Amino acid sequence: MRKSTAGALLSALFIGLGQLYNRQWMKGTILLAIGAGLASGAVVLDLPEHLRGLWTLGEQPSGMVKVGRLTQMVEGDHSVFLLIKGLMALIALLLAVALYAAGIRDAYKTGLQREAGQKVRSFSQTIGAIGQRNFAYLVLLIPGLFILFLTVLPLIFSILLAFTNYADPILPPANLVDWVGFANFVKLVSLKVWSDTFFGVLLWTVIWAAIATATTYVGGVFVAVLIHQPRIRFKAFWRTVMIVPFAIPSLISLLVMRNMFNNKFGPVNDMLRMIGLEGVPWLTDPFWAKLTLMVVNMWIGIPITMILAFGILTTIPRDLYEAAEVDGAGSYQKFRRITLPMVLFATAPVLIMQFAGNINNFNVIYLMTDGGPVNTRYQYAGHTDLLVTWLYKLALDQAQYSFASVIGIIIFLIIASLSIWSYRRTRSYKEEDMIA
């Protein structure tokens, strides 16, 4: 049998044996110790039982059980805890399998070196080679493990909830959660009480994101171009005034705006009544509430685009404008042929990010209207609720965790698909792709 094959088979039998076969005594001993530690850890931590819990999500719920003449509480399985522990066990198992596969590969490659008559690296040489070639991976190992268990694990957990019936009244530990496949996705679009809400909120989310992005972008570029004009004096003053909304925390701005547009005691309605007009139901009428949100979002969003546009305008060579003036171009032609293409080229990715951000614009909606006014046709949602605020209400107010997870997956799919599609169509992406 070839040395490479024998080493790989021995490492497959138990990690480290292939290295010992290849006379790498220190490396083989360390891998043997790691393998023994992993095996004993799997037994002590009851890894198979945790994996089984991930599959079953529990078999015995908590409840009152009569023992003789007494009735006592018996603690059963908690499906959510079993899901979390099962995911942790699965990730640990995959990491162990990856380490196992790396040991087999190392033993096989070392065997090939022996067959070719090459000298096998010593342990110190192996450490040195790892430090030279894979130093970045070694440095990122610990942060990567933290990301895996603190970011990736919760993300997978939230996705898996969409495929369970974890929703009021099926809440552990009194009830066991079951896997239901795509049943929640089907209910969301087939049951009228859910489908009316979903498609209504989805339509408003798309409309909101499109209008909010367009108004803040166009407004920001327009203001930046105006202030950048040579005939405008006190440029620093105007820049400072226009950037004030960005400097103030959005939480404070939104709460102030909510009070200003209050129907009963808001300053805006007080001023209208002073000139003989009736107060407007800014936040209680569906149309006026949506219009108010657009205006407030412009107040907060225009300074962001304005700052970006300022930076781009200062980089446009004056020679282009002078050449255009020689050719007889007016202000509109210079803006359309020079300024706008340059700004769009530089800010197209930012524009896409703003669109994605407006789909998830939780603060403006929640702090201004809390999703209201109430819509009697919707399930746990109001006229101005976006998908993200509806998700928040489903999860934290109504304990509809599985449906909230479904909405989260849909939001991700919408943002990811639209962002990728639109970004690939931008001029900046096409030119970057041509350069590459």
C-alpha cells in the first residue's frame, strides 16, 4: 500500500495516527491529544443527545402531573433551548469534522512527499511554515470563532424559527415546538387574514423606500449644487445650517417632530388655527400620516446626501465647466452633462444602500407613528407599518416568532436581490468589472 494512502486511512481511523505513521511524532501526539479531547468532550457534553434534540425539539412538555394524592410540576423539554443547544452541537461537530479532514489531508500530502523521496518537515519547520503562509488565518481564528457563535449562530437560529410553529399559543415550556417546513410561508400568502396584511405592508414598504430614497437623494444633490454655485455667498454658513439635522441624534429629531405634528397640541396645527385654518390630522389619517413621514424623512436624510455630493462636487475639474461654457452650454446643460453624471457615478452604490436602508427604516416609522393609524383589515399592523416594524410587533408584542422569522427572511431576500441587481447595472460596477 502506498504511504500516502496508508497515512490517510490511519488518520481517518483516528486523527494523529497518520502523522505518527509518517514519523511526525510531535504533530501526531498533539493531534492524538486533540482527538481524544474532542471525543471525551462529546461524551461528557452529551453531543449525540443535543443533536437528537435539534431533530425532535423535545418529547415531554412541562406540566402538572399527579403523583399519588399530590399534583406537582414536572419540568419537561424546552424546545427553544434544545434548538439552540442542538445548533451549538452541530457547529462544534462541523468544526471537528473540518479538523479531522485537515488531518487526513496533511497525512496524505506528507505521504506523497515520502514517496517522492523528499524530506518530511520537522515540527519546528511546520510551525514556521504555518506562521509564514497562514499567519492571517491564525490571527483571525479567535475572532472568527466569536463571530461564528455570537453572530452566525443567532442568525441561523432566527432562520430556523421560520420552519417551526413557535408562535402564541404554542410556547414552551408548556408546549412543544414542532418542525412544520414551509407551512408558515404558505399561510402568509394563502390565509386572507395574513395575506392581506403581508401584501399591503409589502406594497407600502416598496413605495416608501422608493419615494424616501428619491426625495432625499434629489433634495441632497439639489441643495449641494445650489450652495456650490460661485455666486452664492456665505457657503460655510449654509453648509452648517443644512447639516444641523444630521448632527442632532435622530431619536431627538423624531420625537420633536412627533410633538410638532401632534393633532391636538402640536405647534404646526396651532399655527394653522391662528390663520383661520382647521388643524390637519397629520398622524391619525392614513394619507396625512404617510405624507408627514415623507417630509420628516427628507429633513433627516437630505443632509446625508448633501455631504456626499459636496465631496464629489469639489473633485470635478473646473476645466470641464469652462470648456462647456466656451461651447455655449448654460447652467442646465452643465448640470445635466457634467455634474449629474459625475455625482451619479460616485454615489450609485450609496444610493442603493440608502434604498435598502429605507426598507428597514425602523426609527422614522416607529418613533413618529408607531405604525399607525390602525388598519382594521390588517393583522397586528397599521397603515404606515413597514415589514420591519411589523416584524417587531409580531415578535415582541404578539409572540408570533415563527411568522416574524418568515418576514425577516423575506426582507433579506428583497434587499439582497434588489441591491445585487441594481448594483450590477450601475456604471461604476461595469467600469470596475472592465478594469478587472
